[in-house]
Amino acid sequence: MVKVNGYDVPEGLYYSKDYEWVKVEGDKVRVGITDFAQKQLREIVYVEIPSAGTAVKQNEPYGTVESVKSVSDLVAPISGAVEQINEEVQSKPELLNEAPFNNGWLLVIKPTNMDELKNLMNAAQAVEWHKSLLKEG
Amino acid sequence: MPRRIVIVGAHAAGVDAAAAARKTDRTAEITLISKERRIGYSRCGIPFVFGGHIPRFDDLIVYPPTYYKMMKLNLKLETTVTSINKDAKTIGTVDKAGNTEILPYDSLILATGASPFVPPIKGREKQGVFVVRTLEDGEQIDAAIKTAKNAVVIGAGLIGLEVAIAFVERGLQTTVVELLPQTLPAMLDEDMAKIVQTKLEEKGLRVIVGSGVSEILGGEKVTGVVVGEEQIPADIVVVATGIRVNNQLTQEAGIALGETKGIKTNMRMETNVKDIYAAGDCAESMNLVTHRPLLCQLGTIAVRHAKVAGTNAAGGYAVYPGCLGSSVSRLFDLEIGATGLTEFMANKSGIPTLVGTISSKTKAEYYPGALSIKVKLIFDKESELLIGGQVVGGEEVTQRINSLSFAIQKQMTLRELVKADTAYAPPLNETWEPMVLAAETALRRIR
């Protein structure tokens, strides 16, 4: 596992600059928030995600994640239709803190255009981006 | 057009107000303005860095810069607000390069805080005389500790004592000087403060009460202080004699101050000027017991003010009912806490009191390691309502103070407290909870 200053940046995923990860699974993608995002938000208390069938658009908000002290939009890393949602995170939002890349996933999306992945970062680029975020900080 | 929310100040109150505003309005343009370079840090933690309990000053930064980015909060750092125009709904700012700017707002939140008050003691401008407020203050004092042998702290309030204890922990010969006849005069009654003073002295801190520092001695650099007839050597002098509200911006804008000189607000934390809110050390609270204005300059109060001010400034609805001034600390290994009124304050407010005090243990009598704990409860003699509590002892003080605070807020009476249901196990408590026993001693006085 690649770590940048203690933040996990797993290989084999795509990353958006809105702190989300994308995992390609055949003709679908699985989406969640990054370790960096959950650590910034701290104890997550509420997750609002759309129901299955909803259309989402790359770079546009589709939901909300709220912690004790902060709130952040969930911004779609890719356009498409929501195929499946992780119902468990709605009753157990702490899963986003505990396992953001695993049980804390949010949506499975059927992308309308896989080419949009080109607008995202690969893991190596994401590592550099995380470093730049921390340097600015 | 998105709502423009401008917040002046970016520590406990400012940042928490921004968070509450963002939670209420997801599209608002929120701007935080601070004179300081580093923001969002805990001032309360500074003495514990001196003492080595927290490794670095930067560890006190609760909100890292990435937080503001994720929350889409605009920052203007090292920038001073110079004016408020309530009619045009704009503020004027100047940054450290001297650039001025006029910023429009729909809602303005003043979280301007307070500044240390240094009494006009002769010699107070000498090198080595410090106040404790900012990280920079902390870093300067920390650097001075490294070469110092003797320290004097003026003021035996919580900050003064926390700093003095840190000095002792760092090996400095330390004296704390308090003008009033007891330590912690705003928090404890004299009988409870005596226990604290004895404990402090046992640990090697010299405590002088009932005397002021009449002069700070030295050339360019401090060498000592004069207390009464005595000269006490000092390489460091820390003045911790309280803070005064930063209310410089208010007069011109027509923002009313209350009788405490804090900014007056309604329950929504709105000032007398529409769409201008105040939160934190600069804002008055209402005392829940006396229903009189109170300046309650604590971190706990700042974040509560801020949540309400931020929510309302962003178009939501929230109210702040008032406070009891509940506070706790740990002085060496002695935990202390208080909530509501002291007996002294109650009598000063004209409330006839009924008092119950008990000395007990923090574990079963026979359990090894049981520590002494003393609980004092103050009741309104007429209504028999609990109006104050103080706890001095080895452990579990914070949650006892919280319980007493809840009891006061829920208007619990003496007779209800005597019959209160509590928990016990030998390693954790006595079968009779000391708070209940203290109530019983009060009841015995009127039976």
C-alpha cells in the first residue's frame, strides 16, 4: 500500500481532485471517498447518496458527507447511472472512516463514457497530488 | 447569487461558525479573516506545551489548511479589519503588505476574541515580560524558559496556574502572585481554593495571595519583581491577569456593548445591528442562574456561540440559551472543576444560599489508590434549587462537573439530588456518590 504522510493511496484506482476514488469493475465502476478525505472530515456522522437509477454527471455534486465539524459535497468522478448504492453506509457512516476503500464504498456507477477516466488521476499522479496538497498546507 | 458570509477571527469561534454556516448553506461564499498567520489552533493547549505534555506548538493546530480547502472556506490571513459599514454592508480590510480592500457581506460574524490585559505595573515593558495568548507568545516563552532559572506569574486564575505549573515542571523556581486573597477567585470559594493552594505548595510552587506586584525590576531585561517588601528574582514574568474584549470595531458600526463590555447579542447571537452576529470571547452570554449578562470566555462557550451564530448567519435557526461557566483543569495531579455560582458570587448577587460540603474518596475506602475528593454544592435557600458546584480531587472531576451542570440546567432541587440514583464499583466510586453526600449535608442543615 502506498502511503503519503500516513494517507493511503492504493494502486490500481483512479482518483479525482474532489477526493474520490474510482475502481473499474468490467463495464462498471465503484466509487468512494479517499483516505485523505475521511481523515480531514474525521468522525463521519451522516452520508447522503442518491438512489439507484439516478443519473450523475462528472464534476457535479451527487451527495453529501457530513462529520461532527465539517461537511463536504460528494462530487461525481464520472458520468453515468447509479447501478447500486452501499446501503450499509447510510446506517453506519463510520464505515467511511474505518474502510474508505473497502466497506465504505458509496456507489457503483454504469458510466456513459469510460473515456472520462482520462480526466482522472492514476495512482502515481494521485501520490504526487497528495504531496502537493500537503506541501501547500 | 450565493450568500456572502464574512467572519472576523479564525480560532475556536470563527472556524466553528464557518463550519456551522457551511452545514447550513452549501453554496454560500464564506470568508474567514484573521490578523494571524496561523489559525484554527487551540489557545487552551499552550501551557501544556510548556510543560512538555504536548510535543510541539504546531500540534495545537486543530484545523489544517486542507480542512478549509475541503470546506470551501476562503481565507484572508495576516489581514486586519479596519472598519464596518453597516448601511452599505461592507467591511474594510488591510493586509500585511498594506493593500486595502472593501468586502461586501450579507452576514457578518464578529469572532474578534479578547486580548490579555496587562495592569499598569511599573516596568511591564521590559524584555522577559510576557502574556499568553497566541502561538507566537507561546514560542517566545518557551524559548525564554530554556535559559531561565526563576519565574514569576502574575495572576492565579486558571491560565496563570497552568503556566506556573508548567514552569515548575520545567525546573524553574516559580512564584505565582495573586492580588485577591485566594487562588482561582473566579472559579472556587476560598475554602476549596485552600486545598488547591496547599497542593500547589507541596509540589514546589510558591503561592502569594492577597498581594500585588508593585514593580517589575531590571534594566532592559527583567530581573525580578517587587511584592510588598520583598524582591523576588525572575528571568521570566508572565502576566495572566485576565483578558479584555476586542471591541474596537463595534463603536463606529453602532454595535452595542453590554454591561460586561462584551458585545451584546440576542439568543440567536445577533447583535443590535441586523445581520451582524458575535461569537466567542468577544460576546456576552447570559448566566443561566442569575439571568444576568456574563462574560464567559471559555473554549466551550466559544464553539457553542459559534454554532448558533454560524447557523443563523447562513439563514438557519438556532438559539443559545446561556451558560453556567462550567470549567475544569488539572493542576499537577489535582483535578479541579466548578459550575454555576460560587457561594461568594451567589451572596454577592443577593441570593441567600444553603451549602453542603463533603470530603470523600474516589474509590471504595478499602480499594488501593483511592484518592481524596471534595465536593461543595450551593443551593438557593428559598427555592432549594442547585445553583453551583465545585469539585477538587484526584480523578473523575470533569464528569462530576458535567453532571452538576446538567442538574442545574434541569433545575434539580436539593431533595431530588439527595435521592439521585448513582453508580458504584469498588475501583471506580464509593457506594454513596460524593455529590449525593454533599447534598445530604446541606439538607441536614435545614432539617
